[in-house]
Amino acid sequence: MHPIIIFSKMDFSQSNLFGYIEDLQELTIIERPVRRSLKTPEEIERLTVDEELSDIERAVYLLSSGQDVQGTSVVANLPVLMRQNPADTLRRVLPKIREVLHVAGVEMQLTAAVSFLTVLQEESVSIHTYSHSFLHIILQNLEHRDAGVSNAWLETLLAVIEALPKETIRHEILNPLVSKAQLSQTLQSRLVSCKIMGKLANKFEAHIIKREILPLVKSLCQDVEYEVRTCMCRQLEHIAQGIGTELTKTVVLPELIELARDEGSSVRLAAFETLVNLLDMFDADDRSQTVLPLVKSFCEKSFKADESILVSLSFHLGKLCNGLYGIFTPEQHLRFLEFYKKLSTLGLQQENGHNDNQLQLQTLEQEKKYISVRKNCAYNFPAMIVFVDPKNFHLELYSIFFCLCHDPEVPVRYTMAISFYEVAKLLNSGVYAIHKELVTLLQDESLEVLDALVGHLPEILELMTNGGENSGSESKLLSIPDLIPALTTAEQRAATSLKWRTHEKLLQKYACLPHIISSDQIYYRFLHRMLTIILTNNVLPVQKAAARTLCVYLRYNRKQEQRHEVIQKLIEQLGQGKSYWNRLRFLDTCEFIMELFSKSFFCKYFFLPVLELTHDPVANVRMKLCYLLPKVKSTLKIPTDKHLLQQLELCIRKLLCQEKDKDVLTIVKRTVLELDRMEISVDAEQLEKEKQQNEGRSANVNDKMFEKKRRDSKTSSVLTKSITLSVPGSSSGTSAGKEDKKSKLVRSQSFSTQALHPKYSNIDKCPNKSSATGYTSSVSGMGKSCLLSFSDDSFRSHSTGNSGNSAFPSSSSSRNLFNSADQKNNGNKESQSRKMSIKNRKSNS
């Protein structure tokens, strides 16, 4: 096809014109399949179904006269029909499915196998009903000519066997199995019989298995087809578990020995793997006289004539060595260790300069096989440490450990990185011996290797620093000299890659560093790096991981200057940053601070900077702040943080009154209701101190008032001596009685007022009702706590002294002054009236 090129001036010469026509023709050819894929009116008519039909009627109609795709859809929907209407589905739909499956294609057969299994798992009907309705359909389709379909139905049958009662299994499955396992049956039928017998071994008692199943097992182990012998050999493990140790030694083990010498390599491989898995069932004599010679034979033949077993042998070698450990002679022990070492470097001799006279071109298939062998050796390395004893690690296995950690293939190094933690645990106090390999894997060029190592990095580093030979409390870094550069390099490589999940995971694991290295090293090499990631990285999970790790570093930093510097940077560069994204990350960081630090720490440094974001011009920031406000309020303690509570409520009032964004306003109202339900924690110790101070203050005030009254009464008594007695006796008596009653009333009022605690004696409502009507109506509970805190005299004096623009001016203090003045005047009048009444009485007498 000629490329269509757009020129500034089109060339319509004859040659170019033919090229354009050819391009257009090819474009029309491309469009033709699209047109052909459209349905004709007749096809649409055939696919159309009456909408008034019920689900059952529609399913029956589509299975009877619909197309294959519609029938497949009905079969896929069978579990839903069974849940909705099981009786009609079993009576009308399932017989139709049974008829259709006889001629159905592969897709419908696979769909039916899955649907039948789903019905079983959901327990839509009883197991008796299921076996009566579904089991026969499953058994009929087991021997489908397509191997994929047959295996799908077999998986369904094996799951059904787990749930069926023994009698049903015996009559419906075990009895027909005798004929299905005969040589006269098809290969597929005999393969299915092998797998079914392996499943049945756990369903019956040993004597039934011995009488009815073991003869079939022996017959299939001697089958003429190597596929059948292989399949039956892999089921011998399940059969051995069903019949017990004694029958395994007398029946299964001889069959395994014979199969291990089979001419088919796949049969020998299956026999070897089954022997390894059954090691625990054999006693010491069987292991030394039967199993060990077979294993030695496998090892000898693997390099010479039977390389197909190498991969499996390398995979099971760790389990094999430890399973036979008790019967090895020192010579055999050394022989198997050397065999492991040879497998660990398989395929690398030419690269290392060994065997120069035997250079051969390896095929691609051989290379893959050798890589798999070395990968399996890396997988078995912890088991081999147990085999040689960790004390002998440096002498026996360190060279192999070094080779595997520096292997040229990523899968091998990846496996070593995964098993590194297990190796470190086994070495325990000798873990320092592998610190160089830890640094090597941290600096590996493959991020897959780094990701595998990072999973247990905190545990590995803790073992390195606390369990190593050079560990000491005075200098942690001496144990791993190159650790900090390696950690820094690993983080930078992860940051420059596209695998942000690895970077996130790495930053999360770096939170362990305060337990590993010194605070100064963290401050200069890692802490500022975390802040840079928060400010510059574009991936949110990475930023959050860096923010949390930074908070951990800050938590363990004990130098106040460094702490204050980091806090200031967080507030200035994040909380007051120009980018709204940074301000959002500031709120995330504050959430981590509330999680990791004390409540007083947050209130001291971050409470007010967080509230300042209520004025943020970006709605998303204000919205995130609203979600955070309940956690912010939970950090407050009364009465210590009453001024902060006042600021919080002021911010909420402003949000309710001034917020213009509908979404933010909705969240504000929802947050207000949540805040209303919250209880503020009380600092009992501080509250008791303030109570004592208030009681002392009120006692002083009462003493001063009493002293003043006493002085005033003396003054009035002196003045009354000079007053002429010109008032009539009757009128003076009446007025004295009235004054006496009035004085008693005033004293009772003053006593009742003094009896109330000053914190609750003058409760004022917030005066600014016109600007915060919505808030006062929706925050009744929070308003009460607000009002109680505002009426406290000590808080009022503190707040008015520190801030001139208090948001809630109180008139209770002025009322107190007026009340005290009235009481003084009433006291003076009372003393004067008493003196005058006494004078009058004397004159009358």
C-alpha cells in the first residue's frame, strides 16, 4: 500500500493519479468487513424475542429455536435461573440444555461445565437434587472428543465428588469406572479414570480401596500408553495418603520403583517427584535401601543421558537432601553437596573460562533449561544451608551464594532476592558475612530484583545491624559501610523508572531507617529527599508514602533545631505553597502527624496552619479540609485548648456563611453534624488547677467585699449620730421593716449567685446570630461546649489580653460589675436604715 502524503501542491500527473486511485480502492476493501459484520433485517428478526416472555419461557424458546450464541447465553445464565426459580428451571430448562449439549460446540460445552460448577458452589439445590439432575449430564460429556472440553467437565466432576455421599459415588461413579479403565476403552477415557481414582482414594476406607480401586491402579500403571502411566503415577501420592503407610510400602512403592525405570522420560520424572513427595511415609530402611539408590541413579543419569529430569531434580533437591539427611554417610553428604554446587553454576562454565576445550554451541532450549536449573538452586539455597549447618556456611556455600547473587540472568537474582531474608535468619549471628551481597542486590540494574528484596528489607537491615559481628550501639553504620549509598542509589533508580509501585514500596520500607542508622544520617541523606519527592513527584501514592516516611523521620529526630526547620518547611512549602497540589499534600502530611505524634504536638505546630486553609481559593483544598476537621477536633483537650476550639468554631462559622461552592457547602454541613456528635477530651489535671485558681479568686473577692461592707457600715454609723431625730415613730418603724425585708432579699440573691460555679454562672449566647443562623441551628451540641468555654472568666481575661479582635464579645463581665455595684449600694442603704431605726427607738423610749 502506498503511503498517502499530503503536499502543499497536489500532483495530478497520470502516475500519481493511478497511485491515489489504488489507495482509495484499498481503503474500500478495508471497510468491506465492517459492512459485512452488520446484521440484515432478516437476521435481526430471527434474533428478536418477545419481551413479554418470562425468563424461563425465554430460555426455553432460545434453546429450542435460537442461534448458538443465544443458547450459550442461556447456559451461562443458568445459575441465575436456579437462584430465581429452581423448580421450573430443573423441570423445563435443564432438559433442553441436556438435548442441546449433544450437538453443541466447544464454547457452549465449556460454558455449561462452568455453570454446572457454579450451581454446585452456590448450593442452589440440595446435593441429592443436584446429583439426580446434573450428575448424569456431567458423566455423559466426560469423554468429549475435544481434550479441553473433557478436562473442563472432569474438573466439575472432581468438585462434585467432594460433596457427594459415598453411596452415590459408589453406584454412579466407582462401579462404571471399572469398565472405563479397561484397555479396550479410549485413551481419553483411561486418562479420566486415572484422575477420578486419585480423587476417590480419600472418600473410602482403606479396605474398600484395596479391594476395588488398587487392582485398577495396578492395571493403569502397566498401561501400554506412556501418557496413562504418567497420569496414574502422579495419582499414586493421593492413593498412598488414602490407604496408609503399610499398604503404601507393599503396593505403591513397588509400582514406583518399576515406573522409575520406565522407558518414557515423563514416566520416570513423575515417579521421581512422587517418591520425593512420599518420603515422609517411608521408614529409614526403605529410604536407605530403596529410595536412596534410585535418587543416586537419577543424579548420575541427569547429566549424561536424561537432561529432562535436571529441572525437576534441581527443584526438589533441597527437600530430598533434608529428607535423606539422617541416612547419608559423610561421603554421600559431600557428594550431594558437590552435585548442588555443580547445578548452581550449570551453563556458566564457558563464561567463567572453565572447560575451554569443551566449548559447544548451546541451543536456546538448553539455555532456558540451565537458567531454570540455577533458579531452582537459588530457591533451594536456604534448605542447603540447613543441610550443611549454618556454622559451615562461609566454608561450604558462600562461593555459591556469591555466584547466584551475581548471576547474569534476572530470574536467578530475583529468586535470591526473595530468599535473602530466609538466608539472613538462618545465619543469625553470622549474617554479617553476606552484607556485600545485600549492597549488590540493592544496586541491581533490574527493578524486579530490587522489588523482591525490598519486601523484607526492614527485617534484613535489623538482622544486619543487631546480629552482625561488628554491631554496636555506639556506631550502627560500622556493620554495613556501604549501606547508605546503596539505599540512596536504589531510591533514585526507582524514582527515575516508570514502576511507581516499586518506588512507593521502597519509600514505605525506608521508614525503618531510624532503627538502623543515626538521626544525622537520616536528616542529611533521606529526610530532605522525602520532602523533595512530596514537592516534585507526580504520583499520588508515591507522594503519600514519602510524606508518611518523612513524618516517621521527624518523630525520631530529637534535635529541636532540625525539627523546627522541617516543620517550618512543611508549613511554608506545602501548607502555604503556590500549588494547590502541595497544599493538599500538606493536609495528607498533617493526617500522618496526627497518627504518629501526640495531640499536643499537632496542636502546637499544625493546628492553626491547617485552619488557615479554610480561606484557600481552591474548592478541592477546602473540601479536603472539611473531611479532616473531625480528626483535627479530636486532638483538642479542654480547658488547655479552649482558644483553639474557639478558632475552629470561628472557621466553621465562616465556611457556613461565606462558602459559595455547593459541593463544599454540602460537605461542611455534613461535617458540622459529625462535629456535633463528637466529645472533646477533658484534661482533668488542668481542669482541677483552674478550678482551684477560680475558687481562690472568688474567695479573695468575697473577702474584699466583706471588708468593704464593714468599713462602709462604720462610716454610716458615725454619720447617723449627727442626724436629727425629726422622723415620726410610726413611719420610721414601717420603713425599717421594709428595709429589713429588702436587705434579707438582697443577701439571699447575693448568696445564691455566689453559690454557682463562676464557669456556669453567666452563660451567654453567641451574639452574632444574624451572620451565623445556620450554624447555631445545626450545631447545638458543639455550641454548648463553645458557650461553656466562652463564659469562663479565666479564659475571657486570657483571650482579651492576647487578642484584641475576639470573635465572641461577652457582656457577662459588665453584668457582674453592675451586680456587685448594686449589692454594695444595697448594703449601704441597709446599714443606714438600721441606724436610723435604732435612733428612733431610743428617742421614743
